[in-house]
Amino acid sequence: RVVNAEDTLDLIPVDCHISDWSQWSLCSRTCGGGSQFRTRIVTAMPSNGGFDCPPLSESRSCNVEHCIGCSDGCTSYVRWGNTTCRDGARLLYSGIAAGSNDGNSGSGYNRLCLPYTPDFVHAHDDNQQSGGYIWGAEYQTYGYGIFDLDQVYDRPIACAVCEVPVPDTLMIPSRIDCPAGWTMEYNGYLMANYYSYKKGEYVCVDRKPERASMGRWNTNHDRWYPTELKCGGLPCPPFTEDRELSCVVCSPPSNISGAFYTRWGRTSCPNGTEMVYSGRAAASHNGEGGSGANNLCLYGSPSYLEHNDNQQNGARIWGVHYYTSGYGLSSFQSLHYHRAPCTVCLTSNKETNLMIPGRNDCPVRWNVEYKGYLMADYYSHQKINWVCVDEKPESLGYSSSGQGRWYPTETECGRINCQNGVQGSYYQNWELSCAVCSPDTARRSSIFTRWGSNSCPSGTKTVYSGFVGGSYHSHSGSGSNLLCMQSQALYGEHETNSQSGAELYGYEYRTSGYGLRDPAYTRVHARQIPCAVCETLRPSATFTLHGQQDCPVGFEATYQGHLFSSYYGHQESEYVCIDENPEMYVRSTTSSYSQGLLYPVESQCGTLPCPPYTQYRELTCAQCTTAISVCVDFTYNDTCVRECPFLTFAENQTCFDCNDQCLDGCTGPSSNECLRCANVMLNSTGECAAACPNNTVRTVENVCVAKSDLLDCEGVRGGRKSLDACGVCGGDGTTCNQNAVYVHWGSQYCPNGTRRLFWGFAASSHHGHT
């Protein structure tokens, strides 16, 4: 029936109808205080003065616990012997410990934490090329009377890479606890290779060691032994002969911002730095092929975990003394055979530092912490790493029984291009200087070396560039670690004649026929290897990922490449990541000198699980740096969120706000692509607006159209009708002054010339109910 306007049905208010709330969204942050959202939608718009719609979204706080982040600087460390990190630290990845075969003389001395899932690039070769090798590591811990160590004997060694929100961490050998107020990351036992095998690295293995989840056991390739202390060069007491040394990894409190370095040869720190502790320099025996290549600064008052004082002949560590007579260094002459001290120092508000080999000054915008001379063991003894020994050394007393030795390092020309008479040139036989440097301002950054390149990646700053230096490929002595030498030398006091102490040579690639088929590698065969020391431009953690080129979540690859080291049958050097686009040193000559040599590294199955690793396949690597500007999922208002909030849309992992006239959200690619308009839509652009602009009118579908485009009240069905121009028209389209309401059953549309108030569905009683 037709109802007259007098019945006032046309004036019945219709309230806004809304749906139930949705489920709460994922928290926008995993820590540090995030937000959760939930929403509801409008099912019927209000009309005739009905109640307006209530808010369609609401939020609440979530995950308010402290966040691990880099806004104030962060760093990463390896937790050897465990698959997890302490509470409050972030696990970047867990894997299997690896190193060189302790029965081979070459490859790299340093320990690596390889991920369980390596990746490879197309350039590899699965045939044996006999370059550098890397093997999985296993515990050799039985018979020491230490229960927890006995349980993992011969098993693969687990490792975990952890990130903490401090600029630096510190491993303290010969202690089981941290300084007051510091956080213990973990403590455990100092381990290295068997003393008569070949050099490995002294590392701190967790006191509750765990097995790696993959890999065969008892393969006897890279074996780690507890480290026993040897008296003589080290005073007993307070140390104890043959007692297994403990260790602890510590991070400073949040109110201490700075980075650590060791001042070798001194008992104090320079002005403006804080002394963490003063101790005794220690290293492996100069006549023993095994134990660790790295020098350690032992805490002077040792403390121990469970131990056995009987000689077990695992790894050993001895005191270091100067061996400096006749080397033209006047400040060292009287200290020949004297015990060497060391001090661990903390810079203030400077979150990085670096050692500059070959010069006794610092680059622009860097200050000298101390300067001195580059030292390692005699070239035909057994290797220990190069360190920078203070130019004004101190003594802890004379001792002829100290078996770790520091010799000054002489320049060896050839691959190092010596040009006599040219300013800044290197000179044959001259003793090399060094300096330890820190930033000249309180800035938050990190340092890494880009091996195989003359410059640093975009987004970083080149501190200096130069060439790779190290020991001769067949010499058992000098230093194991590789150094990035500055292009120009700056010598201190020196002797021009050969004294045959430690010797440093330039390095070249060995890439032709060694498995990397990419022409980028083969074209640099036998050419000198460059390097660049790089500084990040933001607070960040940076570490080298071995065995993969895809960095963990929250990190980005600053550069990618392949793992290189010395030939497995030569004398060892260091595992380093050579850039995938290797360059020749800018001052390289075309001659091959075959002095220092680096080869691609192949994986060796056994303790290293195959698959996923592949026998003889060349390993990849990447330098990973915290991706501050890249969120794991999405970015919204400079905050990392796991999903875009309500009334936003995603574009390139960034959430943008929808137009404020969008009712249920928008789809992108712009903020105007609304799912539904809260008021009206502009016909010309499809955008939502609060009201129709001038010279347009609103149709029954709430679309603003130009008046010239309107149909009259008798237009065809589906045409746009103007409420303002025609009013509410009757069924005949001729009179607009008599209003009535009726239901058009079976359709969601009204006939031409009428106004649809709302539409819905028909309802009645059940057909079977009487």
C-alpha cells in the first residue's frame, strides 16, 4: 500500500548499525612497547537523525618489556658450546663450530660459527681443488675430571651468534665472574688445539657445553681441548701449573658507552679512558705448533670453575716476554727477556676503535690512544698473532722461562712495492710501527674490513684503504692474522739492516683453477689483494657471516663474497671474506711474487654435516650490518610494526594512512583508494570528500557529479539522480511535493524517480510453524 507523508514513516530515525569487534591484531612490536588494534565495520548508515556511528577502531599496549635494539649501539658475539643466548639477548642464528684440520699446517687459524643451512652461488665447483679447507669441530674433553665436559667428548660443537644492546662485549680469560654491575653473557673454559698439533684460536666454551644438532662425531679433524696454564713466564701463585683456565664473557651496564681495546706492554690506560683491568700477556709456546694463535691478556687474580691440576697435555698457554735485543728500538733494549704486561681499556662514548698497522698516526677524525711497534713471533718459530706493543713498554720482571715471544716486525718488499726515496714508501727490513685509534668525537658506529676491494660500500665511510699484509706462505712463524696495511707507511725508530724477527709480506690472489668460475675472480689471479677499513654511519652491530650470503632478520649484507684462507698444505693465515667483485690493489704490479697467498675455501664433510653442506664446494660469506632503516615486516611512523594498522595501506613494506574520509580503510596505491566513503565520492577522481564541491550535486549513491551531467527525474533506471535538484520524486516523476514510503519487494533498487532509503532482506516466520 502507499502511505501518505502524514503517517510520518519517512521521518523514522535509523541508527548506525555496526558489526562485532574483530580479533586483536598482532602486536606492532615484539618488545619495547607496541600496540594492538581491533576494528568493526558499519553495516547500516544512520539517517533521519539516527545515532551516529561509534569509533570503529581501538588500540591497547602490548609487549612492554625492554627491547633489544641499536638506538644506543649494539654488538654481537659468539657463544661457543651452546645453541641459545642468555635471557635478554637476541639469537641471530645457531650452528656448528668449524675451523681447519689440526693435522694440516694451513688454511685459517680462527674459529667460525657456520649456520646449519649454507647457501651457494652458481660459480662454485664441487670438484676437489685443494685450496683452503674448513672442517667441523668436536670436543676433546675426556679425562679432565670435569663432569660436564666428559658428557660431550667427541661430539660436534654447537655455537650461537647473539646480539646485545651494548656497543661492545669483553671476554676475560682466567676469570669466572664479571666486574661489579656488569652482565655475564656466559662463562666457561678456555679451549684451543692440542699443544703439539697446529695453531687454532683460544675461545671461551660454555661451562654447560651442548652438542650441535647435526654432524658426525669422532671424525678427529678440528679438535678442541681445555687449556692448561704453564708457569715460568706466568707467576705461580697466583696461577697454578697445569690447571684448566676458565673464562667469562661480559657486557657493561647501559650507562657505560664505549669500546674495549688492549694496550699491550703497559700496566695502565691512556688519559681519558677507563681501565677495566691490568694483567699479563700470554700466548702459545714459540716452539710448539699447537694451542692458540691469539694473544690474551690474563686477569692477574685468577678464579676457576671445576678443574684438574694434573697435567693432561691438551692446549697450553704461557707468559709472553719481549725478544727485542739488537732491533734498533732503544726503548726495548733493556727489556729483552722481560715479562710483558697488558691492560684492557674502555674508551668513553666512543663505540669503536681500530689498530692501524704500518703507521704511528691515525686517520683524519681519529685520535691516537697509543702508538708503538708491530710485533709477533720469529718468522721460523711458531705463529702468534700480530699485536701493537706500546712504544714505551713496561716490565713485569725478568724471566728466561717465558715461552711466548714478541719480536719486532720487519717490512719485506716484493709484493709490497718499496720505492726508496719516495715519501710514504715502505722500506726493506725497517721495523713497522702501529697505532691504536679511536674516533675524535663521541659518535656511535662500527668498524669492519672489506677484503678484496679498494673502497667501502655505499652507506659507509672509508677510514682508509690499502693492501693485505701477513706472513710468508711457507713460514711457520710471524703472525697468523691478516692485516689491512695503509698505502703509505710512517715509521718510528727503526734499524735498516735485517734482524730476522717477524716478517710481513704483501698478499695476492690464487683463484685460477680453484673452483670459482666467475670471471670476476679468475681475472685477479696472482694480483695483489686490496682492502678497505670501513665505518658505519649509524649505531649498528656488524659481523661476518660465514657459509651464507643472506643475513639474519634485521640485518642487511654490506657486502657479499667467498671465504678465503691460505692453502691447506702451506702455513696458516686467517679465514676472511673476499668481496664477490674482487679488485686489484690500485698500486699493484703485474708480477707474481708468491709470498703471501689466499685461496678459496672448500667445505670438508664429516663433523661438518653433508648435506646440507657439500664436499669440496666453495663457501660463501657476507658482512652483515644492522638494518636500522629496514624493518622486519613493515614501517609505520618510523616504527617497525608486524602488520599495518587499521585505516592504513602497505606499499613497499611501509604503512601509509588512508584518507580521513575513508570509512573501512583503503587499498592503495594511494591513500584515496577507499573501500567505502564516509560521506561522498567525487565522480571525477573517485576520491572521498566531506561534501560535494561547487557546481556538483550529490546523487542517491552519495556520488558528487556535475550538474550538467544530471538526468531529470524521469531518466532511465540506474541513472544518477540529484537529491538537491529533484527532491524526493514520486513514482510518476512529475510531482515532488507529495512524499510517500513503500517497499519494493524482490529488488535492492527503487524504480526511476524514487529515493532509496535503505535496502535489506525479506524475513518472515518459518514455513513449518503454524
